[in-house]
Amino acid sequence: MRRSEHVDEDRLTDLARARARAEFAEWSAMLDYAVRLEATYNANENTEFGRQANIATIALEIGVAVGLSEHQVHRRLSVAERARDNAPHTWEAFRSGLIDAARVTVISDAIDKLKREKSIARLDGRVVEYASSHTVPELRRWLRWFIARVEADLMTERAEDERTKRGVHLEHGDDGMSWLSAYLPSFMAAAIDKRLTKEAKALGAVDERNTQQRRADLLAAWATATELGEAAVGADVAVTISAEAMAGINHDPIVSADQSWVMPAEWITDLAKNGDTFWHRIITDPAGRTLDHTYYGRFAPSVLAKAIAFRDGVCQAPGCCRPADQCDLDHRTPWPEGPTVGANLWLLCRRHHILKGHGVIVWQLPSGTQKPAEQVSYARAA
């Protein structure tokens, strides 16, 4: 059997540079192709609509040829064009294989943030030496420092512009798990990070979860509850589960209403036991028909609340005619013992709601014993 060729550090460096040169060849060819095709469409199309329609297909054609999405093609073309037109030293280093596509992308993004041509020229003159001898994360950190220093007077303007892009993004993964990421001002993100770590450690060694698991669970709890620990209003999530899975006959997964994510059937039982308060459980038969709907939260969904308002019309305390739009939706048997379903909900004006909550008025049978939840008439407490 033939032994493999000996590989040393120089050989690995040569291979890395060859890969970078290959990336340059592909990116520059894509850019040249796009420029040539756009020029052709501009020359041959008689209408503006026709030109724009054809130009819009360029990224699609390139994507089909190289196996990329239109978004990926647009991204590479943008990065390559910005580096080629604004940073000749960087572009030449890419051509020679001294830096690769990942580093060129980071440098191009930094160029896009700079406002002055002399700042871009200064960056191009210094960045290649650093980029060729450091990792991408190190390069990104160096560029962040460079931008802040070279155009320090524009820092506030850039920061305010970037803050308008803040947001939260969700990406569903496999096996019932998803990524939730937030783009926030750095001071706020740092504060959240510190608080998560502090609170996670405060749970003590008896908690079997590791630090990251604790941090994740704390963040989820903060995001899905109010300061009083109650359900966050409006955080409704609908899932479907087969009757067979509910009965334990099979292991059919729970599926979200939009079918974008799944999770084990056992998890919904755990959620219900733990008092998670924003789940709609829809039980289906094998044909997909709905057999039952249960809401696990304290606050009724808007559709259910409207239905109760239409049904009752006014406060249900004897003799009170306060209209529905001036009433609270109350659980006859207090939640969570009493479910959030039509049979356990009714309208009470704020005054009678408070009186009920303080035990001033209660339901009771003629014998004086407490009425079951399905009975609705009021009697004053002795």
C-alpha cells in the first residue's frame, strides 16, 4: 500500500492560498459575467421595464450555474464589486491568494461603513498585512477598532443609523429546537448577558442544569411572562397533536400550526404541568379533523373573549347591566384550577370582579355550600 505524501506547514499554507485563488477566480468571473450581461441587456432592450426585468434574472442565472441562491449571489457580487472598485490592495491580495473570500467579505463590509474616501484608502493600505496573518474574528475586531478611530467624529451618526436596524429574528432548527437572535445596542446586550450569568449562578449547585441551559431557560421565562410572573398577553402559539399521541398509543410529534417546526408530544404535557400560559392545543384525528381545542393560558384569546362578550352582553352579577365593553373577563373557578374555556368564563364589571376576588360575593347553593363552576347565579356572602 502506498503511503501518503508527507504534509508540513508550508504545504498547508500553499493549499490555503490555492483555495483563496480559486475563490478569487470564481468571484471575479461571476462579477465579469454579471457586468457583461447587464451591458448586453442595456444595449438590446428598448424599454426600461424590459431592461430591469432581464437584469433581475442575472443573479438567478449565476445561482443556477454555481449552485447558490439568488441572495448568496447578490451578496458575493456586492462584496466583490465594492472591494474591486475601492480597495485595490485588498483585491490584489485576494487575486494572489494572500487573503481568502471570508476576509475579503469582512473588509468589504468595513469599507461600506466608512464615509470618506481617504479613510477607505487608509484602510486598504493597512488591512492586508493584518488580514493575512490573523483569523477572521481577529480581523473583524481590528476593523471595528479601526473604523471607530479613523472616523471617530462620525461614530454617533453610524451608531444611530445602525440602531434603527435593531430587531429579533427566529430560525427554526431540527428536533424541536430553534434559534432566537436579537440585534441590540451593545450596552443593552452586555447588560442582558451579565444579568443572565448572575441569575444563572444564583440558582446554586443543586440545580442540575449547566450554565448555558440555565441562561436559556431564564431568558425564555423573562420573554414569556410579565413582571408579576403572569403570561405575556398576546403570546399565542397553536400546535396540533393527534388523538393517538395524546392517548400514548404512538409517538406522533406535535406540529406548529404553520408546520414550520415540530417537537415531541411529551413536551406539551410538561408545559401544561409547569403552567406555561400561551399554548393552544388542537387535537386531531388521523384524517386531520379537529376533535378538541384547549387553551392553557390565563388570558383568553381574542376570539374566545369576543364570543363571551357576545354571549353575556352585560355583567353577570345579579341586577348589574354594565355593558360587555366595560367588563372584565373572569374565571368562575380561579385559574389555573379553572381552565380558560367558555364554560368557566363570564363577564363581571370591575366593581363586582373586585368584590368576588375579595370574597365579598360568592356563588353559593341555597344550603350555603359553594356552587360548582357551571352554575352562574350570584348570592351575597353572609
